[in-house]
Amino acid sequence: MALFSFSKKLPLSRIYPRFFSTLLFRSVSSHSLQTLSDAFPRTPLLKLRFSILRYLSTQTLYDPFELIRCRDDTCDPLKLGLPELLELLEGLSSEAEVMAVLDGFGAEPNQDLVYWAIWGLREDWELAYWVFNWGEKWGCNSEKTRGLVIWVLGKCNKFGVAWSLIRELHRSSLDTRRAMLIMIDRYTAANDPCKAIKTFHIMEKFRISPDEEAFYTLLSAMCKHGNVEDAEELMFQNKKLFPLEIEGFNIILNGWSNIALDVFEAKRIWREMSKCCIAPNATTYTLMISCFSRFGNLFDSLRLYDEMKKRGWVPGLEVYNSLIYVLTRENCLTEALKILEKIKEMGLQLDSASYNCMIRPLCEAKKLEEARTILAAMIAENLSPTTETYHAFLEGDSYEETFEVLKHMKKAGFGPNGDTFLLVLGNLFKLDQPENALKIWAEMKQFEVVPDSAHYKVLIGGLTKFGWLVKARALYAEMRSNGFLEDPKLKKLLKDPVEGNNGERERGMRLGKTNVRSHHVKSSVMKWKRLGNQSRKNLSLGETP
């Protein structure tokens, strides 16, 4: 597939000539390969989901990870010798060995070296913790480093070790506020909101005031990890201690609209705000417009955009990206291109996300020629394709096309990463291609991607739906042997498969004797059920705010 071949461009210049005469004849710049610092992400990737709100300019959506984020433009991990150090530390089984390697490494102990070494070892909490202890020995652990090691411990469910460290910090009269907020986030990530709430309440024992910022951090963490309903209930239960304000409502609105993806609940929160006599601000409008655009509601997206301007709020790039997305999705490409031109005239800085908001819906609608033309315009603007751009072209592709895109991603230095393969595996099962899903699984090693529990769950779950029980059970055994926890849902699927019986269908497909008619009947029934569910969901959307 000639994904990045632009010789066959559609005559979009007839759609909007001034825009394309400006863009398409500029020189196309190349972008460099991914550096090591790019491999250390600034924020953790939480959801595999296309997001219009990439850079929401607001202080109401509190993220504890920001408390420990270290700017990777202030130091170069390559100059620190980090790859060599991590290679030396790999496989060590005792703190004494780690201390000996670090002392003999030759690099001067400093905050940057300790921080990035811990981040590089975040999947191995023991090694990360021993590196932290080495930093303590040399007195070069910063507050961000302490927060990072607690984040790593929480990520690996070592909460007992994390609390021991927090108590030690408290006894040393060091500030533990950052650590407590990170613990709140890690408990919600571990699907234990009750302990997150308990952590908030015991902050006073560590001489920390559970103030409004801490409360909003708790609400935001609960929403981010899927406990939106509980977060909303908590906000209303504590309205005497923390009066209802626009910041709290925006956190809940963000949870329903961008995380739970429930437009009905998002509209209900909008109405609740009105009942509480709380006026929406720029963030509220941005979140709601994004929500409507995600669901293809062009009318309400434009209505709220006009209302936002009438009330004196200045729309930001996030709002215009939402409008670009919904206009493209609803076959109004001409108007979407005009929005791009307006962004430039207003002096706003165009970014890759603006073009991705056109490329994604075009790819979803199988309008690949138009999508490639927009990609050409994007590169002509000296904007490099992002991982999200490549992911858009992966939607619904065949195995051969998918593999071609993956090779382009690797060549360009944009992965593919673990999330890429989650997307690919899901798409191949949607296309009824379990054989190709197994081929892609085998190719993951070529792209230096190590499968995690999420990959195993997608692959095993997909195989069981097609009756490939023998292979699914073998993969489940492999998952368990690699140290991943048991999954009750997968065990039930392997015991009582949705389709097929004792691997009969698997053997039939391998022999080329699959009952095609039976397969299409079952697929039609499943699709009819999905359409029925979607219709019922659409009926429940209710009135607009």
C-alpha cells in the first residue's frame, strides 16, 4: 500500500483553492528518528482512544502525574549514559549488586541520573527502589524523584512499601503532600477508590491539609480511572465542606464526556450546573463541544460555539479542532478547511492534532485518498505525522496494508508501540481475521514490543469468539507463565466459549472447511444485536443542554 504516495491527489483545490494553493506547494520536511528522550513519555498513556482534547488549557483537570513530570528538554538521557546503565542493571537480584554497579558506573551521582534511571526501570519496582536508595545515599534525590518512586511502587501494587517510604519521609520532616496525592491516583488506578478516599481523609495525620486542591485531585483521579459516578456522588456529599464550584463540575463533566463517553450523562451535568446557578466557563464549553463533536452532533457543537462567543469566552484551538472533526465527519470538508484557514488568520499555532481531526474521520469513512491529501498538506506545513496519524490509517485496514503502515511507523520513529498493536488486533478481529491476528502477534517481536496483559486479553478473547480454543488456552497458559494475574473473564470464556465447541471451528478453519454460510449468519446476528444496542443508546440521549 502506497500510504505516503501523494502522486494521486484528489482535486481538493477545487473545493477550497486558496487554502491548498498555500499549503500543497511548500517544501515537505522530513522528521528525525525518535530519540531516547522520546521513549520516556512526559505523561502516561492511559487510554487507547482518539482524543480531540489533546491540550486542554485548564487548571481544573488535576493530574497527579504532573507533580512528578520532569521536563526531558532540560537534560539528555543519552548523555547521562542511561542505556548502558539500564543494561547493566537488568537482571540484578539484590540491592548490594545494584549499589556496586551504580558506584562503579563512573557517572557522577545527580538528580537527573537517578530520576531517569527510576523511570526507565518503572516496570521493575525492586530495581527502581534500589536505585532510589542509592540516590538517598548520595543525597541527590529531589522531591520529584521521591514522588516518582512512590508512583512506581503504586503502579506495581506495592502500596505497603510505598507507605513505609512515606512514613520515613514524614519522620525526616520532608513534605509528603505530593506523595499522598500520588497515592490517591495510584489507588484509583488499581480500582480501589475507597482507599483513595481514605488516603484523602488521613492526610491530616501527616500534617497536610486536605484542601480544595487535594479534593479536586481525588475527584479527577476517580474520573480518570472510570469511577465517574462515585466521584460525582462524593462531590455532592461534601458540598458543605467544599462548596459546589465550576472547577468541580468541570472535572465531573470531563469524566462523563471524555472518559466514560456518555453524552446523556454529560448533558445531565450541564443541567445540574444550571440548577445550582453555576455558569459555564471556557473549559465547560470546550468539554461539551468536544463531547458533541465526538458523537457527530454538528448542530449542538455549532450552537454551543456561538453561545460561547456571545458570553465573552474566547474559543481556543481545542474548540476549533472539535469543529474540524465534526464537520469532516458529517461530510462538510469544505467548511472544515475554512476553519483551518481561520485558525491561521487568528494567529493560533496549527498543530498535528488539527490535521488529525480531519484525517481520522476520513479514514473511518474509508475516504483514504482524501485522507492522504490532507496528510500531504500537513507535511507541507512542516508538521510531522504523529502516532495518532498512523493509527488513523490503521483503522479497518487489511493485514497487508496494516503491516505496511507498521513498517512506515518504525521507519519514521513513531513506534509502533503497545497501543498500536491493541488497535491492530481489535481491528483484525472485527474484520473476522483471527489467522492474521496471530500473524501480527508473531510480528510484535520484530517491532520490539513486549506484549502485556491487555494484549493477551484482546487476543485470547478474540480467539475464543472464533472457537480457536486450543490456541487460546495455550496463550492463556503463556500469559500466566509470564507472571500476569489470572483473569476470571478469560477463564470463563475458555471454559464456556461463545462460539464453537472444543476447538472444532479452529480445526475446520485450519483445514479450510469453515462453514461460510453459518459464519455469516452468526456475524449478521451479532451485528444486528450491536445495531439494536446502539439504537437504544441513541434513544437515551435525551434533550440538549
